[in-house]
Amino acid sequence: MRARYVTTAIFSLHAAFIIGAELLWVWTDVANTHRDALGTAFVVFDLLASVITLSNARKLQGRERTSWMLLGSAIMVWSTTSIYFNTVLVPAGPVPVPSLADVGFLAFIPLAIGGLLFRLPPRLKERSAAQRIDGVAATLAAAALSAAIVMGPVLSHTDGRGLELLTVSAYPFSDALLLGMVVASLALNQWRVDRVSAMVAIGLAAFWIADSSYVMLQAQNAYNGVAATDVGWSICMLLFAISSRESVRRAGAARREPEPRQYADVTSPIAFALVGLGILVTAATMHLHPVAVVLAALSLTAMLVRLGLSLGENARLLTASRHEATTDALTGIGNRRALIRDLELAIAAGEPTTLVLFDLDGFKSYNDVFGHPAGDALLERLAHNLEARVAGGVGAAYRIGGDEFCALVHGLADTAQLDHFAEALSESGEGFQIGASLGAVQLPPEAKHAQDALKLVDQRMYACKNSNRASARAQSSEVLVRVLCERVPGMSRHLDAVRERATQTAIEMGVELSRIEHLRHAAMLHDIGCMSIPDAILSKPGPLSEEEVAFVREHPAAGSRILDAAPALKHLAPIVRAVQERFDGTGYPDGLQGEQIPLEARIIAVCDAYDTMVEDRPFRAAMSEEAALAELYAGSGTQFDPNVVDGFGHALLARHIVNRAA
């Protein structure tokens, strides 16, 4: 560890000396007497930089190792070529062109570019076509700029032919390619630059400045052995050595990839286009080498292709956005927005159309039992079934939320068609059955505006759903009553009598019709808990014992539990449970008092007591109607609700008057 720090310190001091000496060499004559010694120091510096870079590369893995091996090899080739050039070719007289040194110097460029390419992320194939074109445009624009600066002055001062011209031209070509690849590597990486990448890019840019300046001065015979820009070579070697060490340090650490530069996808193409445009404008006013003009034109061409791709992508995104805005994400059919759009178009066209709204029956229970993923899968299946039924010119299907679907059908659909569509939203299996309630509106006869049509179809659908629920409730109630009547002979007459008297009493009291419907069902089921009482107690001819009385008092709670198990009857359970409560709070099973007892239960209690009193029982004879009514009034305010007793009495009187008149 200590040896590594010592080596780094020595190298850093040596680098400072070399760069300082180069600058001193340019601006003073002090160092001219030590030119050979300084030249040796430069070579030692370059070799040391290559050794450090290659040594660090061996400690890395994968693409990182390959990248630094190539960059280190580039420095090594450059250094050994410099030794050959200064110790062999220069002392021998005029340097021939081409020579072996040209091969070595030019070899730096492909090796450096290779190292640069291996520094690009392996996910480059994930880049979009527009981002790849950005990389091509960056290469062309930067190469055009380099060619405009370097190629003209170099080739205009070259008198050679054949291989000499080719060799001299290779330097500005390779420098242009190097600058282009530096910029392209940044563009392809979406201008995400960490410390290592920044040092590599700056180092290669410094090399381009030094090499291009050298080539230009050499072509003009103005290079006298050293120039201020030569420091770029040393800066490149120094940054390669430092950044390779930084790569080793970061190799084992978790590293977060830098974020893309904000607005880079917009600003970088504009910048490249401006460079290309600037070169073409300059070429119109002054002479530039044709290669620069061609590269600039190609850069603008790439930008035009990129613009076309961007416009096409924007058009696709706009189409996709519009599609998503009118498509249900789960099922893929139209959503509410699509329905309203198509409905308004149909109304505006004045063509006969039928709007159908469906609401699934049993879907909530399915979701609760099988889970939401299974529920989503069911919705997808049903949506596709509905879409298939209304497709083919018949109309269009929509899911407008939750378990509600719509169909917009061309023409005025009849009942058979509506039932055919509803069947598509039906499915059954072990433990579940899914159906659909529907409402339909015919346009334009029944509605002239979209909102009016939606409101009306919603009302009709819920009317259908309530009708279905009432049917299910009636069927469940009938089954339970039938079981009870089979168990207790004569119960059927009693239940019918209680239901009719309770209905008349409620009408007399002005009870709402919706509550009367509940009252009628509860009246038929108020004794359903008797199924829990043994036959020996139910048919016992004499008085019951205390234990038997306690057992009988459990039947309201038992009846409530039975109704709780049936979803269609669950709302009747509180009424049945409270039928044996007393108005003064001394009843059972919960000791409710006054208006704590549901009104329906208070009405049933009066009618049940009356019917019990006017019918024969095993242990007593029937009472007269007058005596039974007197008993009700006697219990008014204690056992019974006084208002209910009055209502019952008036209803009973009205019934007698009607019977006498008949």
C-alpha cells in the first residue's frame, strides 16, 4: 500500500515537471540547452504513464479491463514510436514519408477509439433509433469541425503524391475521427459523465488539440521542435494514468450510474445541427476542404432523419395516448369516455341506436371468495364475450367502471337481442353463478341527449337489478316458509294471517311502501326460529316448564342467525330477532325498549299476538275478536306500541265494515 502511494507521488511530481518544462520550453530559451535531457524526460513520462495504465488494467475485469488495456497500449505504442522517431529517424536526416513511425503514431487512434468504445455501456442496444442517430450525427459534426479546422491547412501545403499524400492525409482524417468518437461516446451514453469518463474524454480532446496543431504547423514548416499545444499529449497520458487508477479504486464499490443530462435529447441534436450548418455557411463564404463540407452535410442529413423519426414517434405516442384515453386498461374494450364520444356521434347522426347498460350480479361474492386477481380475469373473459357478441357491425362494447358494461347497438334492439347480449356476461361454476341485470334506452325516441340517455338507462338497469333481488328474496323466503310449514302443521295459515293483518296495519299507519314490502317478508319468516325448538315442546298440551320456556325464548335469535346466512334475506334478520321484544323493555332476547325496536317488529308482534289469541290452542280455547282486541289495548304501552295497537284496531274495524258491506 505504501509503495503504491510512493509511486503515485513520484509520477505526479514527474508529470508536473514535464508539463511545466514543456511550457517553459516554448516561452523561454533557458531550456533549449537541455533539449535532449528534456526529450528523454518526456519519453520516460510517457512510458511510465503506459506502464501505470496497463498495470491498473490487469486489476480490472470484463469490458473495463479491455478498455484500459487498449488505452494503455495506445500510450505504449505512442511512447515507443516517439523513441524510435527521436533516436533513429531524426538523427539520420530528413524523415521519410511514409515511415514506420507514421504507422506507430497513427496506431494510437484506433487503439484509443477501441478503448473508448469499450467504455460505452453494454446496454447500448437498448438505445432508441433516435439516440443512435444522435451518436452518428455527433461523430459527423465533430469530424466535420475537425476537418474544417485541420484538413484544409494541412492538405493545401502538401505537395506529395501517392503514399506520401495518403500518409499526410491520414493524420487529419484520424484526428477528425478521434474527435468525432469522443463526442459520439458522450452522446450515446446520453451525456452521463462520471469522473473517469470525463478524464478520458478530456485527455483525448487534449490529444486532438496537440496532434492537430502539430500536423498543421508541420505542414506549414512552422514547427521548430516544440509548441504550446504539445502539452496536450502529456495531459492525455497523465489523465489516462490517473483515471485508470480511479477505475481500480471503484471496481469493488457499488456505483450508481449517473442520470442522463436534462433536456440532452433536445439540446444535443440542435447543437450538432448548428455545427453542421455553421460549417456549410462558412464554406459558402470561404474555402473549406470538401471533406469538411461533405461531413457537415451528412451531419445535417442525419439530423433530418432524426427529425423524421421524432415526428413519427410523436405521432405514435399521440395515437397511443388517444387510444389509452378511450380504452379500459383491464379489458382492452372502450371505456366511459369512448362510450360518451360514440353516443354523442350516434345522436348527432340521428340514426336509430340502442344503449344497453349491464351490471353483473354475484360479482362481489365471486371477488370475495376467489380473490381480486381471479375477479379481474373474470372481467376480462366477460368483456371479450360481450365484445364478440356485439362485433361485426352490430355495435361496440364498453366497460365503464367496476362491474358495469355497456353496449351501443345499431338499430332498435329487441328483447331477444338484449337477452343474447346479457348471456355473454353470464358464467357459472362450482360455488358461483354470475349473471347480469340490464337496462336499455332506444335513441332517438326515448332520449335526445347523451346525458339524458345515460341517466335513463341507469335507472332502468337498477330497476331490473332490484327486481332480480326481489325475486331471489322471494324464492329464498318461500323455501324457508315451506320447510317451517312442513315442520309445524297449521303454521301456513298463521303466517298468512299475520302477514295480511300486518300489511293492513302498516297501510293504516301510513308506513312507506318500501318498508311494507320488508314487513310482508318478515311477517312470513318471524317464526322461522321455531325450527330450532324440539317437537316435544312445540306440541306440548300443557304449560311449559322454566327450562322449556328458556329454550323457546331462544327462537328469535335462532331465526336471526338463519336469515343472516342468506344474503337475499339478511336485511330481515334484525326484524325477526326483535319480534318478541316488549315496548317497556322487558322482552327478549335483547331487552330493547320503545323505538329501539324496529317498527316492522312492533307491528308483527301485535298481529302475531292477536292471531294467537283468536285461534284454538292445545291448552286453551280461542278468544273472541273483541276479547283479543281488549287484551291488546290492555298491553298497550307495556307489551305493545300504543300507536301500533291503535293502527291495528282501526284496520280491524275498517275490515269489518268492508265485510259487512260486502
